[in-house]
Amino acid sequence: MSLQDQFAQAQIDSKNLSERPDNMTLLKIYALYKQAANGDVSGERPGFTDMIGRAKFDAWDQLKGTSQEDAMQQYVDLIEELKG
């Protein structure tokens, strides 16, 4: 199975986890997905009134420079780990 196929399957699996991950893990899942799908963060950092948007932006920004393939593999590995 190609990495692209594994990534697509992990996206499906992420919606069917038996337990909801904690917020830090959810941010990591989001950031890895965005890095894998879109590459480095783009756009403006949300203002201080948008705490969730700001946290998501910052989590994605921390992955700057990570290749899309590496982010895909980390995403797949994290979802597999969460599936237990």
C-alpha cells in the first residue's frame, strides 16, 4: 500500500477512533494533516480573540520545513498508535 493510500485510510480511521484524543493530540493530528496536505503554514496568524484558530495555526507552524511525505508518515503512525 502506498503512503498516499495509507494517509487516506488514516484520515478515515481518525474519524472512527474508540476514544476522543485529548486536545494536544487533536492539535497534532490537525497540524500533521495540514502539513501533509498543504505543506508549510500560510496565511495570517489569527488574532487573540480566536484562541482555537490561533492554537491550530501555531501547531501547524511548528512543523514548518517538514516534508509533506514525512508529515504523512507521522500522521499515519499517530493514527495507528491511537487505534491501539
